[in-house]
Amino acid sequence: MKKWLLSALVLLVILVGLLLLRPVQALLIGWYLPKFLDHAPTSVLAADAQGPIYFQSATVFDFDVILAGMHGAQPSIGLGYLSMPAGASAAQPVPAMVILPGSGGISPGREEEYAKLLNRHGIAAFIVEYYEPRGMTKDYSYRLRSGSVTEFDIVTDAYSALKLLSTSPVIDPKRIGLMGFSYGAMATRIAMDDRIRAVLAPQSPGFALFADFYGPCFQKLGTTKTNGGPLLTLRGTADNSNDLAACAQRENELEALGVAVERHTFEGAGHAWENTTPQQLNDKPYIVGCELDYDARGFAWLNGRRVSDVDADASRLERIAARYFGNSGLLDCAKYGYLMGKDEVATQGGYEALLGFWKRGLR
């Protein structure tokens, strides 16, 4: 279907949906959204496994679904691209890194380049593709893709990938890290909350370490315990989508829980500095000046009000409808356009920081 026609349909759905009750809004959303991918998942990795790998995962949409023990989660298939370093064997299992892309998806110059870098240094890499298994191909608009697949869906895929990689005879299950860019970095920090590990991978000690590449910092989960893995953060001073004061607060909160945090800030760098496109302002939305505060059940609050009016038993479609048609107050915090694009100094700095962090973290 032509992209302009898809965009017109989205606008029509939103305009009509505003006039309807929530159950009808959900039905309308369900009519428009694509079906999930149906593919046989891999449950145990063979020693020679590489390339695209499908695995069992779930779609949760909101934090409260995870904290409720996955009550209401929708089973779904995950997809990742596995690449291995030379010399990996059952006699010498290698460490691995799960890589979570940003909200724009796998981007030229970024995820695959990091996978190659890690492979050259003896580390397996698994790039998670979280949109396409949920039917969200690039024919759909950016806002629809990012609005219907959330950071909590991404963290669910991440833990599903962790469990899958742990079955490989050539990967050391105790040395699997997690890194993410932007949206994927938000999911990376979320994954540090030990309540999430206890639900999604209760038999696993969790990820060995975490790396946050310019992940926005407006969410306060109420984390009281992590699995103890260290955190690397990398940000640019010219990236308006990263409120550096809020990010420092999130990092300080983790340090108070005993997490070792290593910070790197690149002067003049914007967002997504590894991308091959020249540095320029985009028109994407970002949140600034607001903090989402999650309660013990996993519901988000803003200025004393619940962000979403859905209850714990709401379906995914009802939750999406609430996001599109509800009045969460987040619009008052939304701004549009931030600097992103190629910055060679930050790119090389990120490579060096990650490799050094790996060596120190795994020691």
C-alpha cells in the first residue's frame, strides 16, 4: 500500500476515533493494525546458528502487565540477527551482546556496525528487530510504529533473546550484555529493574552489563533492586531529546542502589550520531520537562494524575486506543525536532567506550 494512503488512513482513524467510545476505538484500531507474524520459533540454538533467528516472546504494551506476572500479555514471535566471532566453540564459549535499535528501527551505520565491532573483539551480537514480527513494516508511519510497539514490548523481547542465547553451546550464559539506542536504550535501563527479570527470566541471573546510548530519561520506574550489573551511558550535549539533568538523576538513583555507572558525554553531538545521514534537525516528538512516575503496580502518573485511564484487564488494543485518543497530559510536555545525524568523534568515542566498558565490566 502506498505510504501516502497509509498516512491518510491513519489520520482518518484518529479523527473518527476521537468521536467514539473506547471499546469502539479499540475495534477501529484492531481493524487497522496488522497481524503479528506467524513463524515457528527456535527454542534451542545450535552451535553453528547465525543470521535471522525467530524466537518465542510476548507483547505486553504496558509496565503493569509485566508486574502482574504477564497477565494479559499476548504471545508473539521475536526476530533477531545473530552474528558470531571467529573461534567460538563449546570448549571456548564467547560473551554476547543483545542490541536494541532505536525507534526508527535498525539504521545504516549503527546496529550492524556495532555487531561487527563486537565480533572483531570476540563477542557475539544479536540485533533485535521488534517492529516487523508485530506486523509493523516500514510502510507504516514512524508515529504509528513507535506508538503501537512500546519500550516494555522491547524489554520483553530482550529477555526472551537472553533466554534463547543462553541455550547456545558456544555462548557463555553468564556473560550476556544488553545495549540499546534511544528507544532501545530506554528499554535497556528498564531491563535493569530486578522485578522485570524475576518475571521474564526467573531462572537467569539476568544481563551481565548494560549500555545506554542516548536514551531519554523521563521515566521513574520506582526501582528498588537491580541485578547488580554495571551501566554505561553515552549522551551528546546538543541532543535536546536527552534532558541531561533528568538523565543524571536517573543515573544517581541507580548508583544509590549499588550500580556502577560509567558516564560519557560528547560535546556538540546530537542524537543517533552513528547514522550515515548528515547532522540535521528532524521533526520527531520528544518529551521534556515532565517525569512519568510509576507506582508499585506499574501504572504511570504525571502531576498527580494517571497517564492512561485503562484498567489492569485492558487489552492491547484498548491500551493503544487510550494512547491515541486519551488525554494523558503528555502533549503539554511534547516538543518537536532535535539534532541528529553523523558525528564521527562521538561515533569513535562510543566504540572505544563500549569496548573498554566490556573489558572492565566482565573482569
